[in-house]
Amino acid sequence: MSQLEELLAVWLPRQRWFSGKGIPIRRVRIESRYTLVSAGPGGPDLNVLVVQAGQRGLSSRYQVMLGSRPPRSLPPRLARAAIGVCPVAGGRPRVVYDAAHDPVLTEMLLERFAAEEDPERRGRVRFRTLPGTEVRPCGAGRLLTGEQSNTSLVYGRDYVLKTFRRLWPGRNPDLELNMALSGSPYVARPCGWIEADLSGHTSPTTLALLQTFVPDATDGWVLATENVRTLVEGMDADFGEEAASLGRTTAQVHSSLARTLPTDVLSPSAAAELADAMVERLAMAGGEVPELAEHAPRVMEAYSDLARLDEPLPIQRIHGDYHLGQVIRTSEGWVLLDFEGEPTVPVRERQRLSSPLRDVAGMLRSFDYAAGYLMVGHPGRPELAWAARDWARRNREAFCRGYADGGGANPDKHLTVLRAFEFDKAVYEVLYEARNRPDWLRVPLDSIATAAGAPPVPR
């Protein structure tokens, strides 16, 4: 490995968006390097690197926005973003760092959108804007700190630029679905994107998405957990109207996607294959988390019910990773974010049509999580556990009512499908928590135990 690749091999596992935590990196290879800004020997440079990280026979591709400056010219505010010192592109040694922290370089990024690009002179990295969209420079980008799988920069109250860290060849579903929903009041308006030609692939790969910034909004997870927290203080916690409104909004977004993009039906044989995939995930999770074993028979029963589904199931493009952290509440209502699906899954799989009830199940699980989150810090209080479960039950019901009122399929009439999707999501959560947040493992395990103890779904 080169000196820069060795530095990246140490730096990558420490980043929140790195998906291979806990597995040693055996090699790092810089697959591509794109120069976006070159300010000369004394100024900052900006390069986009496409990096391959090899771990136990697996290889993952990441985007690194790499800034570089002469060692003595690095501002103190960028010291925490430093990766190391090494020669860059054969030149003198320079400090390399995460460019998302550099206001000079982030300002230049937005300026590239605002500049008119000659189509005949576009290189391997292209800044694209939607027809009729004018992007105005408005200073440096402010780095958001709460994200994990991506990195977002907010420009004043005008724009947000989301860079995709884990890269898969092709157009990212977040760009694809936001463009399909352009003009909807329930999404942030897309303005443009950055794309690149990756070696060995004919279709451009999405590097970043530029959207209008939604100011004065509150994260749905924050709203819900603050509401649950009032239970600790002995006060009523009413989130029902918000949950119902979110259900209606979700149904309307699903309807818009169905009108704009292809739809189909899942045949009974395809439903059986879907159930088989769920069984495989359960077996894998059970191998890592033995506590699942006592609930496996009832979970398997839900999957068997899905496999025996004898009627076609409507499928379409969906959000794919839907939960309270993917929605924000404005004074006008709910807005949905992050349509890219599960970032660790290849783009082609995320583009497959699926039942919108998978999104419904994801949000229902999120209400359970908001309630279970309370118990992580307050164990051994059965009265509080009962109140938290009751909060989740009431808001799950309100969301489902709102979803049906908004034109979506009535969840109460599709319990077999919904129950299987919920168990599958919970099993995924068990694996995630076991690998990343062991202290939270009881949240999905308790949900599975509660659901497994419920009466079987009527057939």
C-alpha cells in the first residue's frame, strides 16, 4: 500500500459511516482520484477518492473527500480532521484531512453547482442541476454531526448537500426517488447531484445529492422520544395526532411513487421465496444471538404464514429504510428524508419493487424503539415498562389508521404480511444491536418476545 493508503487504513475504521467496524482491514486501495479544487502549492486542494477496503475476503467501496494543505498552513480548527502527512500526487508532503470540515473547500463545492459547466468539457466528475434550477452560492457548508452512513453539509437556510460514503455503482435511489417526488410537499426539493464515472462501470455513480434545506424542522425521533420521556415525569404523553398525520403522509408518498414509477404484484411463489430469505436471516441472527432461540418457533410460524399467502401482493418502489429518524416535522406537516434504503445493500437490490407494508412495518418498529429507548436507562421498573408499551401500542394504531385514511392499504387487513415484515425487521435490529450497541439489544429482543407471545394472526 502507498503511504496515503496506509493512513486511510487506520483512519477509515474510526469513522461513524464505516460499515465494517470490528473487522480488521487487510488492505486499502485507492481505486480512483478526482481533483475538484487545486489552489496551487500554498493553498488547499480538494480531491475525491474512491477507496476499496478489503476485509476477510470482502471488499467495500467508500468515498473520501480529501483536503490537503502544506503542513504549516493547516488552520488549528482543522487539526481534529487531520488524517496524516504524506506526499500527494507525487509532490511535497502535505497534511491530508477530511475536507467536509474545511469551510473554504465546502464553499467551493457549492460554487461548482452554481457555475455553468460546458457539457463538452465535463470530466469524470460532473456537477448536475435539475432543469430550471438555479443554485446560488451562499457561503461555507456547516457539517451535520448526527448522521452515520453519510455526511451532510448545510448551506445557510438554503441547501443541504448529502455525500454518500458507501458507494455502489449506478444512480443512488435517494436521487432517483426524490426526483420522482419532485414537487411533492412531503419531500425536500432536489436541486442537483454530483456523479462520477467509476472504473469498469458504464453507468454514472451518484456521489452526492443537493436538496433544498428545510429550516425550523424537528427530527421525528427527537419528537417521539421527548414525548415518551414525559412518562418518566408522570405526565400524559399524547402523540396520537402526530402519528396519524405521519401515517397519512406516508400513504400519500407511497401513492405518488406508485403513480410515477413502475408497479407490479408479488406472486404467491415469490412470497414464498421472500419468506425463505427471512428464514435465512433468522438462522444467521440466531447463530450470533442465542437469546433468539426461544422465540424462533413463533417467528418461523409468521414466516410460514407469509409463504402460504394465496393472493397477489401489490409491490412498488418504497422508502426502504423507514423509521422516525427519517422524517422531520415542520409547521406545515411531516417531510420524508433519505430515500436511499439500507446503505449496506447493493443499489440494484434497493431498486427492487417491494410491498409498501415493509415501510409501514419499519415505522411500527420505530414506535416500539422510541418506547424501548426509555427503558434502556430505567431498567427494573415494571410500571414504566407497561406505560411505554401502551404508548407504543396507541401510536402504532394511530399510524395505521392514518395510513389507511391517506389511501394506503389498511394494515389491519394485511396482518399476515405486516407481521412477517415486522419480525424480519426486528431480527435485523437484533443483529445490528449485538454488533454495534449491546446495551440496546434488549429493545428488539423484548419486542420479539412480546409479539411472539401474542395470538397467531388469523388465517
